Amino acid sequence: MIAPATDRVEKTIPLTLHNAHRLTLSPSGRKLFTENEEGASITVVDMC
């Protein structure tokens, strides 16, 4: 998580697979989706 005011990393989100990319937020901003290229899967992160 990056603080918009400072552009500093405030928190990281651990994922089970490497090479997670192509991030997108749900329209509500409550869920983050990322593609896991190595595992041919998608990770969903609850942002609440």
C-alpha cells in the first residue's frame, strides 16, 4: 500500500505466488484482483 501524500510504501500484501501483476480494483474499491502468471490463477485481496 502506498501513501498518496508521500509516495512511500506503508504496507505490503503477502501473496502465495510470485510474478503477480496486472492489478485492478473492483468498482467499489473493496477488492483488488491480480493475475498470477506462474500459477495461471487470480488472487483476490479484500481491501477492507
